[in-house]
Amino acid sequence: MNLHAESKLSPTRVALLRYGAVSIVVLLLVSFWQLQVVRSDYYTNLAERNRIRTLPVMAPRGIIYDRNGRTLVDYYAAFSVVVLREDVPEIRDSLDQIARGLHLQRTWLENRLAEHADAPLYQPIMLKDVAKLADIAFVEAHRSDLPQLQLVMVYPRRYPEDSLGAHLFGYVGEATSQEIAAHGYALGDRVGKTGLEHLYNHVLMGQNGQRRVIVDSRGKEVEKLDRQEPIAGQPIRLTIDYDIQQTAEKMMDGHKGALVALDPRTGDVLALVSRPAFDPNHFAVRIGAEQWRLLTQDPDKPILNRATQAQLAPGSVFKVIIAAAALEEGLFDRPFTVQCPGWARHYDRTFRCWRPQGHGTVGLHRALVESCDVFFYEVGKWLGIERIARYARDFGLGSRTGIDLPGEEEGLVPSPEWKQRVRKQPWWLGETISVAIGQGPITVTPLQLAYALGGIASGGVFARPRVLLTDKEPERRRVPLQANTVAILTDALWGVVNEAGTGTVARLPGIDMAGKTGTAQIISFDTLRRLGGKPKRAFIDNAWFVGLAPRRNPEIVVAVLIEHGEHGSSAAPLAREVIRTYYEKTRPSTAAPQLAALPASPAAPAAPAEQQEQ
């Protein structure tokens, strides 16, 4: 055997080796061409991202002050945990580890990444709004194996304790995808959702900055490149007076309803409370799904701002509107009295007075002081629904006041046109009788009642309510009112509080205080009798009181609503304490001595039975 001949390769094998070598060289050349020519920009950017990291520098929101410069809403410094968008594909393999370390559910993490899959890659995804010490320790301990996780300094909102001003301030929350698309927000931005936070978000929200750093292959920062400083949000100053707001909040504890205090000369809102309330601090970080469900499904509707959104019958407070209309139309240019036996017959139906034994012979002054229903049945019948509706609208009912708070409701001033349009029914004349005492389909908000009575007592000058304190002249509109009309009405309102009226529990010695009680029925007298005379809680009347001081050209007007408060006299002491606080601040020597504290859920110092308006 020829060993030398056996060791030589056959021509076929040689050819295969040559072709293989050429193929490898061609493949390398093609790959090199792809790297250097076709996809050079892509791989350059990829390398740059691995080396240079851009992190957001968050801007704090503007501080909210009261009218005297005291801080109401501010912020505090904290850390958030974010995941950098460029590294999202790699982080999916570590979701179980991240979920355990940050005490999150894996499914939540997956949904979070999927939710923002289409967002720009340079925007990080926030995983923990406010990191706890354990979260911070986890991120720091895993910088090498989880370099995508980063800590970012943030400034969560800090609201007053005990839900003070909750419906005023509103709350902030993470910008939704719709808000991001519409307004250009970034992922994780906290924006105003309700209240002043929403309305003045463009002022309060700052502009985020950014910083660029060089990191090594393990994600460790090795060098700082540059930094763009954030621009903090601008502060705003409110018309709210912290002391008056605090008193109003205390008075409303344990109640369901609202309280609004206005300076009718300027429209400045001095206090605004709605109960029940919510804690805006729960929204400053991400609110839990269960907590949100409880809030939104609560039958007491704590999210509802009852001061501007509760639309309820005003009861006897509306008699002030009826009296003003009748005075302007000349009904009382001649002697006018009504005999009240406790009931009246109109249009083949019996309408009762709240006082079963009646009031005897009454004129306008006493009818307002003692809130005689029978008297106002006659006045309302004389006026007719068209004139009632016209004056009610002139005084600001049935339309928004224009306050700078979102979601204000209009209320309803009924008319034959409205009923035909909405209910496809003709107006029944007996409905005018009910509307004359603030019952039936008429509805108002507490803010509207404060606005209306404040404007009437100011001689027909209605200043648009406002919460943002500015140097601009308040917006005012004027409704022609005779001086005699204003004098007669304000004297009667003074009598409600200081004579044998339905609001004597609101009296403040040494202070020229006036007001009007209102008790709005949930069910009729006839239905109440069929229920045995004692209504269930859900059917107990709503209590209203609007107080003002001084009686003419008032400096402050306070509207109080207590749902199911039973009598207007239950609401009157709450207004009294707010007005007392105002006088203690503006004229300490004039304010009356502090009265005994009210019980948490008053049956409040009640007027004698014969003075408890129904």
C-alpha cells in the first residue's frame, strides 16, 4: 500500500474546502457590511444607550396658600422606582425577581409594561410612586443584575389632615394615555384630576428636567454629563381663610351636607366644605383599586362636591326670592295680609302650613320671620310661575354662578316651557303653590343660595364667586332693586334671627346678624301621615340656613345644608359659628363670647316647637 498516496485529499474534498472558506469570508464581509453600512446608526445608538443614560428630574407642583399666605397644600421629597424603557425587553426575564423585591404582583407588572408599550422608549415607566426603605434597598442591592431599575426623586402632594378642603383642592393622579396624547405629558406625570388641582393644573404643574450620565456595563453610574434643571410649578393664593375654613370643617363634622361662606362684596369664597369627604393624600400616591371602588360606590357619595353639585329643593329660603319678586312687582304697595289657620285651599287641593295651628293674620315681615307657608301660597299664586321663574333666574338660580371650580351644577328653576320640553306635560297651577315655598321641582346648590341672598342684601349687586385670589376687579352684575325692597327684606331676615323667628339659635349678641331657615320636605305631609307620622331616616327633611352679617351690604354670607337635618334651626348654629370666627378675626372686640360647643351630630339647640319650620 502506498501511504503517501492515501494521505492526499481527493479533488472533491479540496473543492469543498475551498467553497467553504469562500462562503465564510463572504458571510463575514456581508455581516461587516451590515454592521458598518446598513445598520450603522442603529448599532451606534444601541451602544450609546448602553453607555449614556438619560434620567428625568421631576419638578414639584406649586404650593397652594390661603388668602393670608398660610400654606394649605405643599409637597415632600421621596423616591420613585422606575424602569428604563430601552431595557424593557431584557427586564421581562426578571419580572419574578422584581415582583418579589418590590412587593408587587407579576401580573400587575406585565400589565404595566403592556399598558405603555407604544409610548416613546426614552420615557421610563414608574413602578413604585413612593418607594419605601425596603424598595430603595432592593434597587441599590441589585444595580449589577437589574440595571434597568432606577430611583428618581419625586415630590408627592401633601394635603391637610382630616380631609380639610378636599373638595376644594381636589386631587392629582397619574396622567392617562388620553391625557398624554392630548396635552403632551410624559409617563408618570402627576396631573390635577379634580378641584383646583385640575382647573389650575397649567399653573401648578412644573416642567421636568433631565440629567445624562455615563454608566458601565453593570449599570453603575461612572460619570455625569449634563443636567437640565426642572422648573417648579407656580404657587397660587386662594380667597380661602384657613381659620374660617377650619371652623366650617369642624361644624360640618358628623353631618352630610355642605357649607359655603362668601364675601358678597367681592365674591371671595372664604370657606367651602362638603361632607362626607375623602382624603386627597390617598391620591397623592397611586390609590388602590379596592379603595377607589369603595369611594365611587359609597351611597353617601364622598367624591361629590355638595357645595356646588348637590341640587336640592331650597325649602323656605326660597321665600326670600318670592318676597323680593312681590315687592318689586308692587304687591305690597297696599296693605296686604293673609289669614293663616294652618292650611289653605287652592285649585281643589289642601296645602298645609308647617305650623298646624296656623299663624293667624300675618303680613310680609312676620310671614318671613315665622316662615308662614299659607302667606307665601297666596303671594306665589298672585305672582304666577312665569314671574317667579324670571326673578329666580335674575337672582342667580337655575344657572351656574361661574365659580372657578370644575363641575358646578346649574340647579333648576321650573317653568311651563321647561315642563313641556322635558316632561311633555302642561304646567299644573298647583305646582306654582309648591314652588312658592321652595318645594316641587325647583332645585338649587348651597353656593347658589349664598350667592342669591348675598346679592339681594347687597342691593342687587352680585359678585361672581371666586376661589383664586387675584388683583383683578371682581366680576359683578347688577339687578335693579328698589332700596325699599332691600330694606324690608333685610329687616325681616334680621327678625328671623333676633325676634321670635325660626332662626333664633343663630343669634350673636353684639353682631348685626340676619338669616333665613329652610326645611325642604323629602316626602309630602300626606305621605308622611300614611307612614304613621314618623319618617324613616331617608325621608327626614333637609335643613337649610343662610346667614349674613351685617344685615345690609353684608361682609359675609354663609349657606348651610344638612341633608336629613329635619329643621332649618339645625343648620343655623353652624352658620353662627362661622360668622363668629369671621368677626373674631376682623373685629375681635365685637365678637360675642364663645358659646358652648355643639354636639358632634346636633339635634342643635332647637327652637321651641311652635318655631320649628317644616
